[in-house]
Amino acid sequence: MNTRLNADDRHLSLGVPLGATIGAICGFITYWVGAGIIATPDLAQTSASVIPFELSRPFHTVTAWEIVIVLTGATIGGLVSRYKWQKVGLLSYVALISLTAGYIVYALTVSIPRVAPGERWLSFILLGAEAGGLFLIVIFSFYSLDAATRRRWTRVSSEQPWDPLLQPHVALVVPIYNEPYEVVEQTVAHLVEQNYPEERFHVIVADDSTDEESRQRMARLCDRLGAHHVKRKSRQGFKAGALNNVISQLPEEVELVSIIDADYWVDPDYLRSIVGHFTDPDIGFVQTPQDYRNGEESFLTKQYKRAEAYFYHAIMPSRNEQNAIIFCGTMGMIRKSALEDVDGFAEDQVCEDAEISVRLAANGWDSLYVDESFGEGLMPSVFEAYKKQFHRWAFGNVRILFSHAGTILRSKMTVRQKFDYLASSLHWFDGYFVVAIGAILLYLGLGPILGYDAVTHHQRELVLLALVPFALLVDTILRLHLVLRQAGADRWRDTFLIQGMWFSIKVTNVIAVTKSILGFNTPFVRTPKAPGGPLSRTRAALRSLRLTKIESAFGGALATVAFVNLYHIGMGPPQIGQIILSLWLLVYASFFLCAPLYAYLSYRTLSPMTYQGLSIDAITGAGPPPAVTFEKVDPSQISQRSSR
Amino acid sequence: MLRAIRSFLAEVPPIVSRFTRDLVSTAEGWLDDLAGALGPGDGLFLPAGKGASILILGGIAMVVISLSIALYVSPRATHKGPGRSTESDRAGSGTNGTGEPRPRFSAAHAGPMPEPAWLERLRETIAQKNLGEVVLLSERSGRRAVAIPACSGPEARQGAPTCDHAHKLIQAELRAVEPQGRVLAVSCKAQGGQACVFEIRTGGSIP
């Protein structure tokens, strides 16, 4: 009888109990340290002989809270045991849960009951905003800890060596809409230079541009370079419609479709490096990271490139482990039969790329993330473009959440896949909590100015508001730095700048999410990539203020109220609540003022770059060189085999 | 502002303000019950707020300590993404961590495949036509590459271009057994290639 256990059995028999035990120990350590800190003032006044007994109190005097945190730790440890985190990762997550749970319990049992009943409405709003924010922090901490402290990766793609006998037909589709001719010209030129048998790949420009002259020019370019130019009479379905139109016309032998953004310069080895992954018949799509060549174009592009690294080198590998990545719209390849299985791209969605990932997963297709860059595009280098891009992403992803939540829950996806696809859209809501807490702080701060006393009523909450969110902010920065360091960004300064960039877009996200919830219809808006030139100080400042009216007004109001409160403190006896409020107002003011600051810096530091592209004449003059020929078979090898 | 809110509440239809008041007072009742249940005194239940304070302070301390340790001990990975997993890492790890593990890349993990019936028949037919011996160059899940060294022989030269003749022969043998099968010409000796190579695909959805 075979008594050996397979890997899953071993995991169930050893991994879960071991993880639960380690988690329980983490919970106990957290409780012990907390109890030690609480007891420190008393210990300082007792005799030294009693201290060992007092410090060991959690071992011999069990409390309900001790049991709760130990059981919570055991549960978390058991649940994440399959992910093989480092122990510090598990300890960090258990401590975070302890912190957030303690915060909410303290608010419910101590802070709010001590507020005068007539004033509690504000406490409830504050608690709701904090609880929502904490919920998101707990969820997204999981991903960053998974990326930063995981010890074993089980789904990292093996390199697929080029096999000249494996040559599926591939269509490289470039959807364009009024992009500058020079940008698209280089994209097509790079694509036709793929090291892949030329009969087996087709470069297709799906041209939805509105200018007929521009379309004719593009058609001539395609003709010269051996690419196909496809245009339509109407822009029905926007980008998704253009893609569906092309895919419906593809020859039968085309089996894989790769979507390439109009500004991408794709590596010649892209196709030969990716097609091999489709030998697994369950793989519906393969995604590679987006990368950028204009990282030095402005202050904004520097931060953007690092922030994208967080997504592509932390979030995506973590989700890839669970077979729950998203298709990112460019530098990804989809099996045509999978596309047909889900009836193509959804034409009523503005994030058709992320949306199709959900339907493919719901239909049982697997996905694979290959963490290796095969092309470089352009990212938005000024704030206006950045804002448009995030508006579209926030709007589109929340629409996906609302339109597909039922599909996801009813599908045969695993629990973790469902969680990943549902949770991935939740971070777009975090702006609501930041705005809500900012508004409450503003209301509290206006008290001394408008003549009402809210600070006294909410003194206890303000102390808590200073301590816990500050700790969470530190936690977020530490985790972000931990992950960014793995993606190659070593400096603490970069971590803070990326955090600032995310704060600068919160209000835009709130507006986009609200529109999406209210059922607004937003057409697909292409992210403009042509940055223009740098602006003078005055023009940059004016444009920044125009683009960030809400953030500037709100941030300015918070800062003003903070200074007025500080002035009031200086005039009278110091109040701890008012001091904390003033400082917290300044912190929130800085969150909102990141928007005009980043906008200004993006225009002032703009330095449009030029790139050495490919020579079209060289390509067309020599004809597309067949970089891979079919004569890969060694005749002597054949004759040797024949003779055997 | 509070006064303004109160006056606004007073002006709205009574049913709305009554509903709001009821909602708040109900929540306050729950809160009082919860506070009473969680903090009656020392012993198993700590005084109100003490247990939560322990969780908060312990949590803050351990978050900072553990992440600082993680920053210290985890490698400064300057490469992109996680390292490649080893064979032993992947062994037995199903995609979703449940059920039987599936081979992710069958080409790398599957052993040699048994020779199918059509290939045997093809060998016989090609031999009968004096086109030499069919050489199996490679095989992976659902696809095989074969070379026919003598496909440019005298019989093949009659009529259509050489590779077309061999192509049709293979196609006919394959279709007789596997109607979904496809044959693709990879290289043709008559057109300057060093050998006549065909890729044979079976299994429907396999690319």
C-alpha cells in the first residue's frame, strides 16, 4: 500500500495546523506586547521583584481578549499557510488585524458612548468612514504582504525556449484613434520586425481615426510595411468594437490575438517568447508587464513608472498564483477560441480589457502572467492626461464590479479567484473615506471659528484619530516600501512620492466612481500621450489650479482651518484635542494639496523626449527580413534518424 | 452648522426625522449593550477599553517591529518580480491549491506520448509511395512535427508541387482517424528548404 502523501494532503495534514499554531503564537505575542505597554506605568511604580510576575500575567491570567486574538491569529495562520509567508509577514498581518479590531471596538465601547447623545451623529459618520478605510487597508495589506514575504511561488512561468516547430498564426492588433501618425508609424514598424515566420503573423491596424486624410496616410504606411489597415464606417463600441470588428475578419488559421497599444515599441522576441505558453490548452490569455520609455519625461512619469512597478511586480504575481490576473489591454495575448467563447470584447464597457478577464475566468479559462517586459510604451506625462486615465479606470472598474458581481459569485471560480476579482475593484472607493474623514475634520476645526464646540465632545476620538490612522499610515508606507524595494525602487523618498501621487488622484476617483454608480454613460476617452511643451511658472500654476479645483479648495480650506486653530491654541490654555486636530488637519490638507502640487510639477518639469526609432525606408527597402527561417531542421539529423 | 442641520431636520417631514432618531437611538442601545458585555470588570473580561487598548497598542508595536524586520531580512530584489520557481516548488501545487495538480505546461512535464494509429498508417503509405521514411522530429501535447526526407522523389514530382502531394497524403491519413486534425507545411525541400517538414495538430482546441 502506498502510504506516501501527495502535496495537497501533506499541506492539509501539516501545513494548516502548523500555520494555525504559528498564527496563534503571533496573536499571543501581539497581546503580550500590548498588555506590557499598558502595564508599563504601573510597573514603573512597583517593586522589581513583582515585574517578572506581572510580565508573565498573560500566561497565567487568560482574558477574553487574549483568547480572541489568539484564535484570530490561528485562523489567519491556517488560512494563509498555503501561501508560505515568512513568519514576519504573518505576524505583521495578525498585528494589523489586532490594531484595526481594537480600534473599532474602542470606538464602539468607549469613545462613542462617552459622547453626548446629541453629538453622536458625527461619531457614527466618522466610524463609518474609518471602518471602510480600515477594511480596504486589511484587504490590500494581504496583497502586499503576499508579494513581499511569500517564500514559495508555484505558478511562475517557466521560460519557453523557442521551438521552431511551434508556430501558431498570430494577429497583432493595434487599435488607433487619432493618435499622431509618427507614434503609430514606429509601433507598426516594430511589430513587422518580429522574429517570427512572416507568414505566421499579421499586423493589423484597426483605425477608428476621424480624419480621412490621416486614415489614408495610415493605409499607405501599412501597405508599405506589409501590415493590414482596417477601418469602419462608425465607431460603434469604441475600442472594443474596433477589436471585435478585426477579430471577426481574421483568417481561420489565426489562433492567437495580441493587442498592442498605439504607442508601444515591441521587442522582436515577443511572439516567439509567448506563444509557447499556449501549449497548455486551458490557458486563455497571457499577460506581460507594461513598460515605458518616457520615464524621464517629467516628475509625474518618474513616479508613475515606479507606481506601475507596484502593480506589475507585486499585485500581478500575487494574483497570478491564484489564476486571477487581469488582461491589461496591451502586451497581452489571447487565444482566439477563448475570445469566441465569451463573444469577444464587451462594447458597453470602457475597461474592456479588465472586463474580459472576468468573463474568461468565469468561463473556466486560465490565465498566466509572465513577469518579463517585451515592450515599452508612453505613459501620461502631464497631470491632465493622468487624470483622464485614472478617471476611465475608476469608472470602468467599478462598472465591471456592479455589472459582473453576480456573474463572479455564481461562476465556478475558486473562492480566492472570486475574492480577487471582487476585491480588485474596491480600492477605487478609498477616496470616499479620505474625503469623508477630511470633511469631518474640517467640521471639527471650524468649531472655534463659527462658534460651536465640537472638539470637547469628540476629544477622545481625536486622540484615537491621531494615534491609529498615523500608525496605519506608517504601516502602509512600510509595506509599500517593502514591495517597491522588491521591484527595484530602493529609496524611501520614492515611496513617499508614490504615495503622494496616489493621494493626488483620490478626488478624481471619487468623481468617477460616483458617476459609475449613478449610471452615467462615459464614452471611451483615449489617454492623450502627446505632452506639449513645458509651461511657465504662472501658466503651470494656473493650469494646475484649473485641473484640481476641488482638491485645491478643500486642501486649502483644511490648511487654513488648521492654522486658525493653531492660532487659537496660542491665545489660550493648550487643549490636547485641539492640538491633535490642528496637526491632523495639516496632514489631510497635504493629502489633498498633492493634486495641485503634482500637477504643477508635471508641467514645470516636462521635458519632451525624442526617441531613436526604426528607419521605415530600411525596413521597406530590404523587405521584412525573415529573422526565423523554416530551415531549422538539420538534414544530417534527419538522415541519421532515417537510418535507424 | 450643527444648528443648521438641526433646523433642517426639524423642517423635513416628521416621518423622516422620526426614522433618523429611531435609527440613532437603536444604534446607541446596541452600543450600550456591547460596552456592558465587553467591560464589566477585571478577570476574564477586562475593564471597558482596556482590552481594545491592548489590541491597539500591541498591534501598532508589532506592525512596526515585524515590518522593520521584514525590511531588514528580505532581500533587496532588484530583479523584476519573484524568482523563477523550481521544479520541486511546482510539483504537486495545483493552480488553486485544491484538488489534483494539473500539469501547467504539459510539454515540459508529460512523458513521451504513445504513437497514434494514424502515424503508423502514414508510415506505411509513405513507404508504399516510395517517399522514404517518416521521421518524427518532435512531439508535444497534441502536436507532432514530421519530416519526409524523400518527398521530392520521382513519384512526387508528377503533377502538383512536391510538398502539396505529401501534404495531401498526410492530411488524408490523419483525417481518416482524426477529423479535427490539421496539417501545416513548415518547410519544403522543393522550394529551397533543407527538408520537407510538416506540423500535425490533433486535439481540437490545441493551437
